[in-house]
Amino acid sequence: MKILLCGSTGRMGSVVRRIAEEKGHGIVPLPRTGTWDAAELDVAIDFSQSAGTIAAAKAAMAKNIPLISGTTSLDDAARTAIAEAAVQVPVVQESNFSLGVYLLMRALDAMAKDLPQEFSADVLEMHHRHKRDAPSGTAKELAKIIGQGMHNAGPVNFHSIRGGEICGIHEVRLIGEGEWISLTHSALDRSIYANGALRIAELLVRHRREMAPGRYGLEELCHIGGGGTPFF
Ligand SMILES: NC(=O)c1ccc[n+]([C@@H]2O[C@H](COP(=O)([O-])OP(=O)(O)OC[C@H]3O[C@@H](n4cnc5c(N)ncnc54)[C@H](OP(=O)(O)O)[C@@H]3O)[C@@H](O)[C@H]2O)c1
């Protein structure tokens, strides 16, 4: 694949670039300023900030290629740009591209429906000191799943810790009377996110002809790819 990569110099972008090149894919960086062009592109991947996401969405439309964005804490203009791109091309926008968090979310979804009302829910997340947003996009997604699944769920309490170079830890605590449940995912390396985004890019490029423009969630990608997860 030939990949247009927004945020190529960042922590995530540089890992995407390394793994993509190891896999034999070509990378075209989308610079913050200045001009760029590439005749043949298959897909755009974005791990940047809102302004970068807007640039990536515009580039995906200009080149008529699918867009995969992992950027979190998008502002309104970036959300609008994603929505506009989805009118023209397939778009996947997710706060977490790791297999483990995907499976944790599925387990939480199944569990939330059966949780009695007296259970309270807390989401604790720990990340490196450079992370701009808190709570993380993944923490908000986990809270959304609890809110959608649990009958009369109270507000989910967030706890965010920033320090050092912690890659990403998410823990959901469901606390009842006399017992509590804990679900934890620990990211040991950024390659899990990069590999996930690249697997989805490969899937979108492989199925490009049969995919209508629009927003695709991870569950829909399972059906398109015919696998148990969107990553395999
Ligand atoms: N979905 C997931 O699985 C996942 C996993 C991890 C992180 N993330 C998210 O990915 C994003 C990036 O994280 P990170 O740790 O890699 O951040 P980072 O190290 O700060 O890198 C951000 C990158 O974006 C570039 N950038 C910023 N504004 C831009 C613009 N207007 N146009 C083009 N490029 C622009 C930066 O370029 P400069 O070098 O010029 O500043 C830099 O290369 C964050 O939102 C983070 O939460 C998502």
C-alpha cells in the first residue's frame, strides 16, 4: 500500500511509519505546512491533532482514498471534517486500535447489561506525561459502553494519571455490595496501535471497491473482513 501519513514525526506516527515500511508499504508524510503530492495513494492514516485531522480528511477526499484516524480529543471543526470526508470515502475513526482494548470493550458491553443498579463504575487511565487530553478518548468510550448497557447507570467517575513514558493503561472498576470487578488493559508498546491501524488500512484497501462511503465502526469491519475481530 501507499499510505499518506499525518503526524509521521510524532510518537505514534513514527511507529506506524517503521512498521509499515517493515511490511513493505510506502509512506508519504502529510506535512504540517508546505505542499505535498503523490500520484498513487491507497489510504490515509492520521495520528496527529485536530488541525492535522482536518488536513488528512481534506487530503483523503482530494485523493478519494479511505481515511483511518486515531487522533483523540477532536474539536468541532475536526469532527465536521471527518463527517464531510465520510460522505465521499470510507472513514474509520477510533480512539484505540489495539486488539486488547477492542476485546475488553466487547467483554464490558456483555457484562454491563447484567450489572445490578447498585454497582458504581470508575474508569482509571494512566498515560505518559506528554498526553494532551484527559480523560483519554478510550476512557470516554468505556464510559459510553457502561452508560448504554447498564440500566439506570449513575455517572462514571474518571481518574486520570499522567507521568513518565507510560504507554497506556485503562482499568474499569465495577463496584457492588460486597464485591467488585476489575477489567484492565495495559499497553506495553505503541506497536499495538500501529499494527491495528495498519491491519484496518489493509482491510479497507482490500475491500475498497465493495465499500460505500461512510463511517465504519470496528464491529462493521469484522463483518467486512469476515474475521472475529477487525484485526485478523
Ligand atoms: N487510536 C489509537 O489507537 C491511539 C493510540 C495512541 C495515541 N493516539 C492519539 O494519537 C494522537 C497523536 O499522539 P502522539 O502521541 O503520536 O502525539 P505527538 O507525538 O504529539 O505527535 C503528533 C504529530 O502530529 C503532527 N501534527 C500536529 N498538528 C499537525 C497538523 N496541523 N498537520 C500535520 N501534522 C500535525 C505533529 O507534527 P509536529 O512534529 O510538526 O508537531 C506530530 O508529528 C493523539 O491524539 C493520541 O491521543 C491514538
